[in-house]
Amino acid sequence: MADTTYTVTGMTCAHCARSVEEEIRGLGGVTGVTVELATGAVTVSSTEALSVADVRGAVEEAGYELT
């Protein structure tokens, strides 16, 4: 199992955080997502390492930016 923390910018409310979480949960192998709205930290747990491009795509689909 792999845990990776990313920083997402542009989230301002709980709805934003849920949108990011839902998009990332849609990636294959993801077992958990924790979003810290105040810092923009998004920790993703998965059965195997995810590509940054896949995570970036999911975040952008939600309307935010992976930094």
C-alpha cells in the first residue's frame, strides 16, 4: 500500500474538497483520500503507486490545480 501527499490549490470550501476527493477516488487502486482544506494537502492511499499525471488529471477534472 502507498500513501502520497499532494498539494492542491484553489479549494475554498467543503464542496471543493469533496469534488477533489470524489475525482481521485475514481482512479484505479485508490483506497482512501484525505483532504485538509486549510493547507490544501491531499493524502491518497492506494494499493500501488499512482502516476502524478493521473492524479493531476483527476484534480483538474474537479476544477483545481495540483502544485
